[in-house]
Amino acid sequence: MEKTLKTLGLLVLLITIALFSTCKESDEISDENPGVIVYVTDAYWNETVSETACLWKNRVKTDLPVPAGISYSISNAITVSGNSVYIVGYYWNESFKSSYWKDGVRTDLPVPAGTSDSFAEAIAVSGNSVYIAGRYYKEFEKSCYWKDGSRTDLPVPDGSSSSTYAITVSGNSVYITGKYDETPCYWKDGVRTDLPVPTGTSDSRANAITVSGNSVYVAGFYGDGGYYNTPCYWKDGVRTTLPVPAGTRSSANGIAVLGNSVYITGAYGGEFYSTACYWKDGVRTDLPGSNGTANAITVSGNSVYIAGEYVKYDYTNTPCYWKDGSRIDLDIPGPGGEGQAYGIAVTGN
């Protein structure tokens, strides 16, 4: 009898410990269903290493290779095609160099002679071809894309600086979104379409793009000519403003369309804080985590996945992703570990 009571007591203690260990500040959820893989691309740093590009695969981190001696690298976006994982970013080697990684193998991207810096921002794969959107600096910032390593410059008015932020391929067409000077726009097969914003706005840009059916959806923001920004999206060039509290500086950073629903992720806030959020068909849902931002979104199965970061109680910047509104932290090694999550892809749902 005494042995049985001791056994029961041990079981109660173990169950209590297990329950306590799940009640963490991060609101973590249980592991994904078998076969589901969540990929998050990230950059992290700590007291011993500077910003380092990496990939999280179901919360297991792998650093992305860069040339020997490089101490700064960023991974901006990710896509999965077949059994391969493609990540795009850049690293510092006397200037910023654009590259992408396929299954961890790095390929540097060519730029014109005399270019000081280049930044690869987004990636898409269609068939056997790899498409990357970015920009390089030579007198002005010049927007471009690479198809299988071959660069094509994107047209803008003479003397304009331009940037790209997202790319997608639908059918035989390549869609890229960005801005020139302070005008948001997108390019379809190299033909530019300017996106309408209210009169008197400034510092506007288009951050994300997707194509569903015959429609083109673009997410971004427009400025008020001063400090504040307003998040919005355009469907076939028609702008819809996204609701945020008055007097906030806001942005829409990622977009996905599933069926008749439009999902957009971003953040809103003031000078010293921000709140990560997403909108489904214009209805905003705030995401848990103080002073956060949400950078990318994907819908897989019946779930919404969002990559971003927030500031912990100890003021460290913590990369994470949210699944259906519940936050999953991505642990950074070493003392003083911090990071930012920029892209997300999910397979197996």
C-alpha cells in the first residue's frame, strides 16, 4: 500500500511539473501534427556573433553558409518547391552582396561592375527556374530581378530611385512589387503599374504581392505627408484601407489569398511601441507579444501562420511565429541572443 501511494505521489508530481512547464510566458502551442514542417527564415545575433542568417525547421536552427570571415548576413524570404528549400538574402563583404541558398548551398547573384551594394529581398520558384527580386545601388537604387542568375532591370522614370520587396510567378507571368521614389507600384513581366494613393501622401510603398484567379493583390501602406502611415491593400489597383487605431504608424507587410478571403499581416503603433497583427477580410486580430511586428504570412490547411518578432520582458528582440494567433518562440543560442523572423513556409498540411 505504501509503495502504491509513493508511486501515485510521484505520478502527481510529474504531471504537475509537466503542466507547469507548459504554462510559459510565450503562450507556446504543442508541436505540429506529424508530417507538418514549419520553415522560418531569420537573422539572429548574441554577445559573441553579429547578425547571422539562419533557417528554423520546426524550431531547429541551421546557420546559412557565407564566405569565411563574414560577420553579417540576412535571410529575407523563403519558399519550398518539391523537396528543396530556397532562401534569399545578402551578406556584408566590403559591400552588401546578394545571394540565395538552395538546400543550404549558396549562390551569389551578379550585378553590374561598379555597383556598391545589392540586396536580394524575395524569391519564387516556378518549374525549374528560380526568380529573385532585389535592388542594387549604382548612382541610384535600381530595382531588378534575377531569373536563374540572369539579371533584368525594372523600368522606372529617369533619375528615380526604386526598390523591390516581393515576387510571385503565376502562369507564365512574373509579378514584382515595390516602389520608385515615393510611389508604390508593381511590375508584370517588366511593365510597371503605379498604385493609387490619396492626394498629398508620401513615403508609400507596396510590400507584398500575390495572384489569385485573374486578380492581383498587393499589400503596403501610404504616408500622410508627416509621421503616420496607413496600411492598405490593392486588388486590381483598387485600394482598401485597413483599420488601425487613429494616430498610429502602421504597415501591411505580407499577403495571402485563400478562396474568397484575403489575409494580410503587419503592425501598428507609435514612436516607441508596435503591435503585431493580421487582417482577414479587413477585420484586425492583434497578436500576442509586446512591441511586435509581423513580417510574412501563409495559409496552410485550415491554419494561418505568421512570422515576426516581439520584445521580451528583458528587452530582447525575440523571433517567433504565430499559428492561429498562438505564439511560438524561436530560441536564440548564447547570452544576449536576439533575432528577427522575416519569412515563413509550411509543408505537409
